Amino acid sequence: MLILIYGLAIGIFISLIGGGGAALYLGVLTSQLGLATAVAVPTSLVVALPALFFGFLTQMHIKNINWHVGNQMILAAIPGIIVGTLISQFIPQKLYNWIVGTIFLIMGGMVLLKAFRKSTKPAANQSVWAARGFGLLSGLMVGIGGLSGGATTAAGLAILGLTAVQAAGTATYVLTTMSAISLVGHLFTSTFAWQAGWLLMLGAIIGAIATPLVIRRLDLNRVNRVLTPFLGLLIIYFGIKMFI
């Protein structure tokens, strides 16, 4: 039952910030279910993808996805995933952590800056290239280190001018696609604990479906005023954790 509650909390969390929750799933699979890291990493993909998919369906139902920006990110992310997967074996983990940590700190700072100051909306052509840039960066991070592109995706969407709520919805769409591509690659190279974590998966699916339906009934302006700086602080936290 505790595992189901963990899953529900993760599902709510990823729906709020638009992340994939890989680090959270990984923590539960290793610390609570006792899986070895080498097995837990690909298994976290299996656990994460259904919640992302059902969350995406819910976000699509309530029309909370910017398809144009999301598609631009996905198109750029695909080659990033491929390149990242190919070069991952040549990048030391410590160097990867420092690179990702630095990126998170910069992007978290940009989200905070955008939350507390008014800025003009970027031109359409600038938004397209910025979306592709953030998508490529997220794809590289997914290819190199697994499902670690969630914070980058959500931050990039917020920086592009989407509200925190819409950024979370669009990120769910982008991450569902990237996770599916990453899972296909792992199917040929990794070992999965297929029976492990089904309660975790069920709880996450419930949280991912219910949260967007609840949020839409609230004052979205107030929600965005809280979620946007929270997202920035959370990304900075993730960045600091990469250095520890």
C-alpha cells in the first residue's frame, strides 16, 4: 500500500511540473523494492511511461498542450537521443553530472527571472529555434543519462513563454514521446524487472490523470504565480544535487 502512495505522489508531482519523475521512480525501485541500479534504471522507464501517457491523454482532453512548440521540441530531441546514446559510453559520469548540474542552475535561474519580471513574447521564428534548441538539449540528456530531460523540457517551455500549467501539459506530451523512443532502445540492451513496481505504476497513473483535472478548476493565474517560481527553484535544487 505504501508503494501505491509513493506512486500517487510521484504522479501528482510530475503532473504539476511536467517532468518524467525518473529520479523519483529510481529511488523507490532501489530503496523500497531492492532492485539493483542496473535493473532499476530501465525498469523505471517501464514504470514511468504509462503514467506519462495517461497524463498526456488527460492534458490533451483539457486542451492544455501547445502542439506546435511540442512538435518542434520532439523533432529536435530525436537526433539528440540518438547522438546522446552513442556518445554516452565515452562520457564519465562525474563530468556528465557537472554539465547537467550547470545547465539546470542556469535554466532554473532563467525561469525564476521570467517569473518575477514582465518580458515581451519572443517572435515566432525565435520561438521555433528556441524550442528546437531546448528539444535537442533534452534529447541529449535523455540519450546520455536516461530520463533526465524532464526538468530541461519544462524549464525550456516556461522560458519560451508558456504558462506553468501549459508548460507542464506540453512537457508531458514531449516526454511521453521521448520516453517511448528511449524505452525501445533499452529493450534490446537492458534487463527489466517486469513484475516489480506495478503498484508504483498504478499510483502514478492515478495521480497523473487526476491532477490536471483538479488544477483546471482552480484560478490558473494564481496557480501559475505559484508554480512558475516553484519550478525554477526545483530545477535549481536538481542542479545542486548533481554536484553532491
